[in-house]
Amino acid sequence: MVILPVGFTAIEYPGYFWNIKAKALYSIKVSGVLKELKRYKPNGFNHMNEDFYVVSVNGKRKVLSLSYLENLVIEDSEIEVVSRV
């Protein structure tokens, strides 16, 4: 089992975690390292009204708005560790 630092909560998509204090989205890599994802700004080309993140779920892009992420409730979650033999 992997225990994340205080302030991280899982989002609805596996492998992605929101840091409440830093207001940043992270993905967890196979090695267990958390990597901060890039925050995109709204502009005339993306037709967004607020900052957002782009994640990949089963090969499909999902856009997560900053307001959605800021309204997440902090809850504990477990990450399954699969060992390779």
C-alpha cells in the first residue's frame, strides 16, 4: 500500500491526485513518484473560461476545470501495488 502525503486526495480517475494546499494536480508514476501536471490557461483557441488540466483516461482526453478540482472533498484512498514476478 502507498501512503500519500497530507493534503492529497484522489479524483474520480485512477492515478491522479489533487493537492489541496498547493492547488495542483499530480499523477503517480509506476515508480511511485508524484509528477505535477501542467495547468492550462483559457484562451481563444481552447474556448475555456477558467484554468484547467488535461488528463488521459484509457487513451481518451478528459478536461478537468479548476472549479471542479477545488470542490473535491478530502478523503483517504488506497493505491493497489501490483508486484511483477
